[in-house]
Amino acid sequence: MAAYWKQLDTRFPQVEEVFEDCMAEALAVLTRAGLDAYLEAARVIGKLGRGVEPMLAFMEAWPSTAKAVGESALPAVMVLIQRMQKSPNGRAIAPFLQTLAPVARRLKAQELLQDYLDITLNFMERTTGSIHGHHTTFPSPGLPEFFAQAPNLLSQLTLAGLKNWVEYGIRNYRTHPERQKDYFSLQSADSRAVLQRERHGTLLVDVERKLDMYLRGLWRDSDHLVPYSTAFDEIRKPIPYYDKLGIRLPDVYDDADNVSGLDRYRAVLAHIVGHRRWSEAQVADNWSPFQRMAVEFFEDCRIETLLIREYPGLRKLFLALHPEPLETSCDPETTSCLRHRMTMLSRALLDPDHGYVDADLNDFVARFHAVMAQGTSSMQEIASLALSYVARTRRQSDQFARVHFDNTVVDYRDDNRQLWKFIEAGDEEDAFDEERKIEPGEEIRGLPPRHYPEWDYSSQTYRPDWASVYEALHPSGNPADIDRLLQKHSALAKQLKKMLDLLKPQDKVRIRYQEEGSELDLDVAIRSLIDFKGGATPDPRINMSHKTSGRDITVMLLLDLSESLNKKAAGSDQTILELSQEAVSLLAWAIEKLGDPFAIAGFHSNTRHDVRYLHIKGYGEHFNDDVKARLAAMEAGYSTRMGAAMRHAAHYLAARPADKKLMLILTDGRSSDVDAHDERLLIEDARQAVKELDRQDIFPYCISLDPKADEYVGDIFGRQFTVIDHIERLPERLPQLFMALTK
């Protein structure tokens, strides 16, 4: 780490505090060369003269960005940063880096990230202002706003849609700075209208999980799905294919011919899986383009025939997407009908009711089905059949420059690049077999940070991956200190024990008057028999059952460990931290006696880049000497970024199986941090975090030690809070509050 720190060559104290944690994540995903490039890029960004924010944002964002799109994308990112630095748009570097990771995770391919960078560069160059038209002078008004909204935009649009949305904003608001800001921050009506207009189809990122389960469940395949954009290749649109990096699919599919976009993805994946399972590459050096085309069509139909055998319902899907050209739609006297004939043949091989009357076509359809009736056949056998078809149906007009393309594109099939191998590489062949260089780092130290969004109340949107939470086990102290605190409050402990005995799970409880039960309720049965003998209608509820009176609750105690806890409590010689330590020790002892699973954690923050979450007790631990040692070593420092800590605590609490999940937040002040200049910002974020907890069926309750908390705590927690004005009574009040909440 010392060598890495020397290589970074910076004196920012904020970077030094999170350096080892950032490096732990980088070591987990970057190769040795990638690690050197990462540190060099961070060093360059730190020397730009833009302060610490861009450097911190890059160091946190790049490992997860490289994991999503590959570390070889770094040069392109640095080119854009250098272009912004040399222009008046240097202040946009930090917003760009802050949203780079969520953008990369949404795009998931280096080619798409490059397209995104191209859109950004074009946007910057066209909206940067100039006084005399020669030298750029004014920064682009909308560029920082665009970066802030980019993750949100890409969650709704393809890159093609994003390109069109940006183009509309540039074209109409290039010379109106304020309107440009409103447009690219999604504040104006036409901005939202154009966004709605560009939304269409089924985005791959939205259905990727379903498709992954489809691949694993039906086809026993688990390859990566990598999107590509159809917006930037105007001459030749890319076609689905697969290679060693994964299965390449378009980033969006529109519904077509009553087939949903999701089913179109399923058809493509089924076809590709068939090739991966049954096709073998053939040497193609001595074959003509016509012969290769015929072999590809026949092999595609062989694969789909085998797929239909395994899942017959696929025939309906394939035929719904397969074109059905009319037999007379191409004139062989004036046009090359090669593609037209092959598409008709492909349709006929899959559709028993094709209706075509051409003699050669029907002859080869019969020969194909005869071959397939003997088993799975092979690509060599099908290639021989395809070459025979070529020899019989070849025409002079196939050489015409005018080619019939209408209704001949089978768009759910891949480009068949894996069907061929070449002994001598020609100009038209690409090196598809180049090895992918993936070398995971050898060192992994500590846990990498978890990134959480933060709510921006001014724009009513989330800032994605804004706060970085670093978790660790709290250092240990002397467990005897906690035992002395419990002994100090022994009288209070005796009172609590009486209350605890009332809350403890009791033995079995009888449930009487049941028509069905585990045993007979003798009193009711005798009464019913008397009624029956006397001619009255007997009560049929003569059974009883039992249930155990138990509790099913899980508790998370989240402690604010900010600097303000070091102050002396009013009317006491002890600090707020010492009183909190006593109260938490008593509460932990009480919950342990009840037998409820619970965890204790503390938190503090030093800007959004460094939120520390310290585990004091885990759910699986008992309140033993190890836990007491951590509790004894509690220290206070830094600030209170409450929203990020609550989200991280909820990450663990939500996974617990319990009927009731309670999160107790013990704090002495409002949510704040040194990098949040608007005091409402983090209060509103904490309020949004409380709403998120409610949606996860977690009950948050705040115990505030701030006498002025009534001014703001209700805005965050609603009615779910208690203000303890006399802090010296905290050891007594905290366990009582817990018991009242969990009755």
C-alpha cells in the first residue's frame, strides 16, 4: 500500500483516508497493468487543479466501471476529461466522474460507453460559448445537468433515444443558457415530452434477469449478455452474435407482428444456443459467397428444427418472426433473386403449410426432412445438401448488382460468424478468436465500499451511487468496562428483569371452542352431550388446540458516533458518548434476556466519500465478551450522514426472517456533513430513507438526545420518534422505550 500511495503522488487528506478501501476494490477487479493505469489516471486528475472532488470520484467510480465495461475503456475516459480540462468546462469533470459508474453499469459494454462519450463530446463542443467565434469562452450551461441526469435517462432510453433527446435540446436551446439548463435537468415540459417520445420497445437491461433465468433454466447455458446499440452504424446495422466475451444482443427490441420484445430476445437466444450446442465450424477458404450463404440458411433451419423438437412451442414463435415472401415478388429477368429464393426455402423448411409450388424448392424441402428424420444430422451433411441446392438453382441473374432485399431479413438469427474458420485470413475476415485478457488481481484486502444513492430534494431525483459506505468490525477494548457499567445499574437491571419476565415467550396456550383440534375439550364435550340428550342442538366446537406464545422480532440498534457525542451532557459529569454506552449496554443485556436476535452498529461520516459503518454486534452473536469489548471501545468523531447509514443497516435487516423488523436510531443531532452546505439536503435524504425502510417492512424509530430535535426530527420520522431532554436518564429510558415498542 505504501508503494501504491507513493505512485499516486497526492497530499489530499480526504484521499488518504479512503485510499486503502479504494485499493481493495481495485485489486479485486483490475489486472496489474490496469492497476498501474488506474493510479496514473488518478494522479493526473489530482493534478488538474480542480480540488479533491474529481480525484475522489474517479478513485471510487473506476473499479466498478472497469468491472462493467472493461479496464481498456480508461484511455477514452481520460481523453474526454482532458478535452473538458482544456475547455471552459473543467467544472463538469466532477459530475461526469460521479455518474460514470452507474452509466457504465447500465450500458455494460465498452462500445456503448464509447458511444456515450461521443454524444457527450459532441454536446460539449456545440454548446460551449464564444465571444468572437474563435476561442471558446463560456462553459456549456447544460453539460453538468446532463451528467447528473444521465443514469436516469439511460434507465428509460436506448443510446439512440438519448442521442435524439440531446440533439433536440442542442438544436432548440443552444443559444438560451437558462432554457438549456431547464431542458437538460428535465425541468421543462418539452424535455419530458421528447423523453416520452423517445421511449419505446423492451430494453435489454430491464429484462436481462429474466433472460438470464431463461438461459439457465431452459437451455442450461449461463453466458453473459452484452448489449450493443443500433444507433451508430448507419451503413451496416450490427446483427446478434456470440464470441468469447458473451452473447451480443441489441439494446432494445420493439414489439413486432404481435410478438413482444421479450419474446424476440428469447427467439434470438434460443437460436444462438442451438448453434453453440450443435454447430461445428467449417473451413471456408474455397467456398463462394453464394455457397456460404446457402450453407448458413440450411444450417439455421437444422438448428431450429432441433430446437422445435425439444420445445414445440418455438415453431409458432419462429414462424411469427420469419418473413414470408411471395413467390412472385421478385423478377429474375431484372433483379438478383438469390436472397429471395433462400428466404422462401428457409420458410418452407420450417413451415409445413408454406404453400410454395416451386419444384426445386419442394424437392429440397423433402430431402432436408428425410435427412433430419434420421437424427440430429450434422453440419457436414447439411452443407452437402446446401451445395447440391446451389448447383441446381444457380442463375445468371444472381450476379446482377440490383438485389431483391424486401421481406428477406430473418432478424432473430445471428450473423453466423462462428460457423466458419479460415486457414488464410483474407481482407473480409475479422479475428473473432482473439483471446480475452482477464487477469483478476492477486490481492484482495478488506471489504470494498457499497455505494448508495442520495435524495436531492431540489430536483426530486436520486443522485446515483452518491455515498460510499465502508464497513468494518469495530476495534476491541476491555470487556470488563461494560461489566462494571452493568453492575453500576444493578438496581435498574432488577426492575427491568421484572418487566422482561412479562415479555418473555410463555409456554403453550390453549385455544378452546374449536371444531377441529389436537384434543377433546372435555368440559365443552360433556355440555354438548347433555344438550344432545335433551333434544337441543349441541355445540360442535368440542375440540381445542395449542399455540406457543412467542415473539418473532429482529432489532437493529444504529448508533450515531459523530463528534458531538464527546460533549458533556447537561447536568452531568459524563459525556453523551459515555451515557450512550451505558444505555446501549443495558439495552443489549435486556434484549439478550428476551432472546430476540439483534445487531448493534455505529456510524459517522467525513463527506459522502467516507461513510464509516462499524459492526459492534452481529445477529448471530450473543452478548458475550467479544461484543462487550467492541462496545467498550466506542469512540466519537466526524459527522452524521444518517441516510446512507440507515440504507446500509436496512441492507442487513431486510434479509432477516422475522414478522417484525425494528430499527432503533440513537442520535444526538440532525443529519449533516461537512460537504453538504444546504442543511435541508441531508434531512430530506434521511426522510426519503425512512420511506424506503417502510417499503421494506422495516419499522424505524428515532431516539433523539437533542433538546432542539422537535424542529426537524418530525420531518424525518413522522411520529416515530422520542426526544429525551434529560440525557442523564438515557440508561433508564432506552430499555423502557424498547419494551414499549415490542410489546
